[in-house]
Amino acid sequence: MLKFLSSLKLAVILIAGIAVMSVLATIFPDANAFSSWSFRLLVIAFFVNLGLCTVQLLPKFWKQIHRTAADVPEAADYKLYDVDEAAVTAWLQENHYKISRQEQNGTVKIMAQKGKAGLSAPHLLHISLLIILIGALFSTFNTEGYSMGQVGQNRPFPDELQSVYGTDSTVEILDFQTLYDDQNAVDNWVTRFNLYIHGELVAQNVETKVNEPYRHGNLMIYQNSYDSRYLLEAQGLEDESDNTTYGIPENQAAMIGGQTVVTATIEGKPYVQISDHVNAPRGQFVEPGDVLILTDTGATLTYLDTAEYSILELKIRRGTYIVFAGFLLASIASLLFLSGRYRELWIVTGAGQTQSRIRCYSKSSMVVEEVEEELAEQWPHQREEL
């Protein structure tokens, strides 16, 4: 069972499952696949698989980096070189090998190692992936909610986040702007705000834009969108309760005194249209203070102003820093891969002898060939040991 849990076959199956879930989450974002227990169980299973594999490899790695001359065997697939111990040692030192020496009964054993940092790279990469998986699992428990307000308002955090930050955490909206490009098309929405956590000011006059969220610890504040409410004051209607101020959302119809009123912004200017469903709709561009006739009885609508509301998305990203730490460790592991591949030289010789038996060990056959070529260049007279 343990062998299967740490097998490469299971790893491939789990990676494929995570990839399929990720594709589905992209195609069907409303399904919240990343927050499902199916995805979480896949991540947990992959963590167990990779963790067991890493644990099984660590003892061998630990033993390998702590090898000494005592671990050099008397018999192995050595090659015989016409070189004494002093010349071999000098060459090893010149090429920055770490040397361990043991002399016993006239026999000298030398363990020379180089590229230990590269030997640790795959293990560090495994550990970095484990950290990333932990961060990914925490990220599936992200919490998000929306807050809507206009300039000058101090809006409380969404209910979804109040269990973490309390009811006295707020966003004070200082300014909201819709930015336009040279073609007068919307380029971005920008909100400047003060941030209060537990009633204490923690960020002053900061801003968030579309695709440029503001970060405070695990809290992310996104510019989600905006909403406009056109403020119209009705007067002269028969029902006194209808004589009030209406906030009508953009491009949405509202019934006032039996008339359908629609508001919108056209080429940057507010436009109000009134329809009685009998005659052709009446509409005009308006400025604050303009009066429109609402009904034949003389009732009127006065355009007061357009109130723009910024819609912010607040999200707790619990696993963000854990994932960043994992990627940082993975970057370090990648650099260690570039630092050089690990190789060992096993050397057996004797005091006063002019010949040495040398064997190169590395997981890479290319590295073995390179080292043997270097040895051949130094001491060309060699023969395979019988």
C-alpha cells in the first residue's frame, strides 16, 4: 500500500485529475471548482504522494552527502592511472573537490566530492512543491464579498469577511473616477480610499484599479466595477408619497407616476427618457437643475445629479504567501541545478606508490565521461584494472 501511495503512477493520475479540475474551473468559473472538496482531496492526495516519495529519498541523500573515505570500497570498477597520491590530491584541490582521506595498513583511500549543492536541488524542489500544495489547499478556503459605496461614504466590510475582521472594519471611499482613453472608451476605474481594520486606520489614501488590486496582508481589495444612480426629484404627483427623490440605476427602467423613466450616459452626458406607452418616448440630455414634464397634469422631474458608486471586491487570500514561499524555494532549487552536477571520485592508492586506482561516480553518464576525459588529459597512461 505504501509503495503504491508513493508511486510515480499515482502521481501521474493525481496530476491529471488536478489539471482536469483546473480546466473545468476555467470553463465554468461559477461552479467554484477550486473550492470543492473534490479538488481539495486531489491536492491532499498529491501532497501525501509527493511527501512519501520525498521522505523515502531523504535517507539516501543524507548518507550520500556525508560519505567519507571510509566508504570507499577496496574492489570496484576502477581504472588504473600512473599518478601518485600527491599529484592526485593537488589536482583535486585545484578543481575544488572536497577531500576526505583515510590511511590503513599502508592503503590510502580518498573520497573526493564536488557539486553537493546540485545534489540537494531535486530534494529542495520536492519540498518547494509540497509548500506550494499547502498554499494551494489554503487558497481553496478563500473568502470574498462585495462592498458598494460612493465618494464620502465609509462602508463596512462585507458580511462574509466580518467574522475575520469584525464589524468595525471599513473602507472610506475618498474618490472614484472612470478613466477614458483617446477614443473616449472606458480605460479603467480607480478608487482611492482609507482602510480601517478593527476601527484603526491601517492604510491612508491608497488606490485600487482593475487588474491592480490593493494588498494588505492576506486581504486583497479589487476594483470590481461601478454603478451609477441618477437622482431625480418628482413634484406635483397626485399621490404625495410619490413626490420624492429617486435614484435610478443606469439603463434600468423605473415607474414614476405611471410613466416609465430610463436614464443613461451617452457620450459622457446624462440622458433621461420618459414614456407613457402611448405616445413616442420623450428624451433629452440634462444638467443639474433641468426640469422635465412628467405628466399632462403638470407633474415634473428635476434632474439633481448622477451619483457614481464604486463596487469593490474584498477577498482573503489565505495561501498567497505560502505559495510565494514555495515558488521562491523552487527558484533557489533551480539555481542549484545550474551550480553543477554532483560527482564523486573514489581513489585507492598506497604510500610511495606511483599508481592510483580511480573511479568516478555520478547519476549523469555525461558527467562521468567529462571527468574521465579530464583525468586522461592529466595522466594519459592508463589501463583498465584487471
